[in-house]
Amino acid sequence: MIHLSARLAWHDTGWNGCICREPHLNASCIVQEQIRDGREDELEREHAGVPLADLPGWLPPCCRDIAAYADRGFTFVHRDPLDRDFLKPVSVNRRPLT
């Protein structure tokens, strides 16, 4: 038997593919380095509750986590969190679960 666990950043609206209602209060995002280092609190507060698919040309660094149960898809660029040269960025079309 194989067990798998996934660690997602906490989200105040159930990982529905929208920016948190109060992103500046989400301490879970501070724990994960790749999210903490890429946060733009003011920009996220301006777009609180907005679906990732509707954001104007940017995505928060937690976009993979908060869209686990998203109704709508979006595209993001996955970059190697260890910044190794041999793993190039990959564009990922995140489709909603059906």
C-alpha cells in the first residue's frame, strides 16, 4: 500500500481558485518559502476574492495550492523552486476538477 500526502497552504475559501478574502492575514503562506518570498500583500488585498482566471496578467505565488478545487482553469508558469539551470520553466494549463 502506498500513502500520499500533499501539503497545501491554508486558504480561507476552501481552495476554490480565488484569492483569499483576507490574504494579508494568512500566516500559512509565510511558512512556505516559495510563497512567502513571492507575496505581494497589497496587490492580493486589492484582488481579494477574485478568481485566478480573472486576474489581470499576474498570479499569486500560492496559485497552485489555492486552486485545488477551482471551478475554472487558468495557466501558470511552474519554475523549479531550487533554481537549477537544467530544469526550465514549464507553462501549465490548470484545468478544473470535474
